[in-house]
Amino acid sequence: MGEGVIIISADLSPADTAQMKIEKVQGFATDIGGKTSHTAIVARSIEIPAVVGLENITRRVRTNDLLIIDGSAGWSLLIRIRRSLDGMKSKRDIMKKRERCLERRRSSCRHQGQPSRRNRRNIEFIERFLCHQPWCRWDRAYRTEFIYINREQLPTEEDHFSIYKRVVETEKLNWSTIRTFDLGGDKFLSDPKLAKEMNPQMGLRAIRFCLKEVDLFKVQLRAIIRASAYGKTRILFP
């Protein structure tokens, strides 16, 4: 695959999305999905423009079409007239200007040695958690199901513990909230062979899955409790 591409697909799994190379993929659009799906959450986390749930994008777009993906507005556009491209370039330039202004404000706060804001947010990947901005006071919730991406074996207690320890001992962190794994539905799992459900979104998932697979759940809970010795820690049950 060359650089500067947009991926069009009926659907993408969260694992597929997490593996996208940002330097090559400029965005993606899918027929199905929703803004709260884990595929959309991963896209936001790795900052890839994406629009999901377009229903028929795979029938409308062909290879080598020129396409605009506007993740902020939630739509895609086949470019047939020049002014559409010019208008979107103008919008992109405005967004980049805003980002530069925000960065200047952050830099000013850094030089003054004071935090500019209090920030509460979910973090999907440990690398994002550790990209700590010292000018923010953080209350972070870490979604642990992403530990299970692209693994041939389930994570061990030591795997969990090593990640959570890095999370809770992050400098200047007010609290770290570790969210127990939310698997099932559109989520992903490495090993257990689960029967397909007629309505997985309402079936065996999240805390219901944890209470059924108690041994897996205890592995995670033990690791969280061990990591809590290194920083302020809360647990959230989905």
C-alpha cells in the first residue's frame, strides 16, 4: 500500500484500526459502525480521521477515486469539482491554525511552571497515557481491553501489572482510574472460544463476561491491586 491512502471497508475491527500506519493512512470510512464503537474509539486515540456507519460507502467509492474524509463533521465526499477540494483545504488550514494557537498557550503555561487546565479523559493505549503533558492536571481512565489486541495468548498477571504500574506512577497524576476489561459485542479477545450470540451487544460482555470468566477477572484484579501501591488508583467496572 502506498502513502496518503484512505481505506474504505464494510467494517474494520479495533485490532485492524490499531495496526494502521499513520504515516500511510490518512483516514478511513466504513459502511457500518457507530461513534461509540471501539473502532471509532481507536481511530480517535491514534488521531486518524474516520467516518463510520455510512451504509453504502463501499458501493459508491472505487480504487483511485479522490475522496475527502471529514472526521469532525462525520461525512465523506467524492471530489468531483475543484472548489470542494479548495474549501476543505481552507477548513484544514483553519484547524491547523487553531492547533498552533493552543500549542503556544500550552508552551506559555509550561514556561510559567503552572498547569493550564484540568483534563479528564479516557486513554486506550499505554503510550498515550505516558505522553503526559506537564501543563495539565490529569484524571485518567485507562481502557484495559486494548491490552488484548493482536495477542496469540491471553495477558498474564505480570503483563497486566507491568502496564498498570507504569500508568499509576505517572508523574503529577491526580488519579488513575483503571477500567476492567470490556470484552464481547464488537470487542475482541485472544483465546477463549466464545459461542456466537444472536445479539452480542446485549449479551455476554463487560462485567457480565467478567463474572462468568472469574479466573480471567481475578488475574486483572490482582494486578490492579498490586499496582495501586505505586499511585492513587481507582477501579471502574463497565
